[in-house]
Amino acid sequence: MGPTRRRFDVVISDIDGCLAPESARPFDTAAMARLADHNRRAVREGDVPVLTVCSGRPQPFAEAVCRITHNDWVPCIAENGVWLYDPRDGTYHRDPAITGDDLRAVAEAMAWVERELIPQGFVVQPGKSASISLFHPDTARLRVLMPRLDEHFRASGWPFRVSMTVAWINCDLDHVSKATGVRRLMERARLSRERAAGIGDMPSDLVMREHVSFFACPANAVEEVRRVADYISPHEEIAGVLDILDRLSDPARARTGW
């Protein structure tokens, strides 16, 4: 990486609702190409921050986004903190706090989901190793399911945190989150809170705000996120992210702190 002349070294962004649509619509490939140009400049010139991702998506998905956006310098966070992928050496790092007992609990919970929920039309997001994400085309059925899931997991002794995104239920280990992922990323990449920024659109992204000095969101962010954001872009999804990056990269704003 070239000499650093920037206010922020890294911008940590969610994927769904930020770099990609919450729906199954395609990526905006032209906008992704702009992100790739930005990251190439960040490494080559050292005058703008590198963008990396912090996502609930499985590790291969997050790694692919890193590759597409030419982030070959800063680790990314996948599966809501379960994994770090480090593009500098192509290595994968599961949170060392995840124990054998945790993995057995995930396997037991998955067996119950396969037996009880799959026949009812619920779908499991493939590719996750220490968490479970559930989808149903009728989002109302997911909302009804949430308290039942939480109650059954607790009664079974499975240590999950159950939460809802726009169209998914995420079942994550209690002690693993985007917050633990960000802490591990910062330590591994030797980054400081003062020189880090975050971008998110959902309540689960707010944990990033505790570990960065500047937090922004696109226009489609939920009200809970908008209330605490340092900046709300007038643009949605990846257009909003590009707007935020442009502002974070502006020397005049970097000097004044916005």
C-alpha cells in the first residue's frame, strides 16, 4: 500500500441493502466496477480508504464481493462474525471463541429445522457453518416463527440469538456477532477506531458503530439506523455507498471532520 494521506484507512460496509439489493435483483455491476476502481486507488495512492465488507452472508459470498471490488488488503467479515477472510494471504479464520459444543448445538438445531420447518416450506440459506438463516416467501410466516424459534432454542439449550432482517431470520451464536468480527478484523489488520468508518442499513449493523469513529447509511436504512447515523445519503443501496465514499474521500471534509 502506498503512503497514507487520508482521514480514514478503512470503510466497513454491510452487503445486503448497501452493496447489493435486499431482494434477489442482480448486482449493479457498473457501480461495483466503481468500487473496484476506488479500492485500486486506495492501495495504489493511499489517499482514500479501502472498502471491505461485514456481512451475515456465508464466507464464499463475502469473499466473492471482496474479489469483485478489488479489496486485496483488508480482511472481510462473513456469517455475522463467524469468519474472517484475509485477502492478503488467502486465509480463513473462524472465531476461536466457537467451541466444539457450539458446533454440536448448531448441528442439533439444524437437524430440528430440517425435520420440523423444511416440510412447512421454510428454506435454509446454504453455506453457513456456525449459524442458521431461514427464509420463507411469506415474510409474515417468518415473523410468526421468531418467538417459537427463540423459545425452542432456549428450551433445548442451544445458545442462539434470533433476529430478523428484511426477509430472513438469522440464528447466530450468542457470543458471535458483527461486533466480535469487527474487533477481530481491526486487531488482525492493525487498524484503529479513529481511522475507521462503517456503513449499514439494519439494526444488526449498529454494533459496527461502536467500533468506528464515523457511521453512515444509505437512504433505504431503517429508522433505527437513520436516527444514529453521522450521515444519511440521499441515495439508496450501492449508490448511497458510493456517495458516502466520495464524501469520506473528500480532502476538505477530511480536514474539517464533516
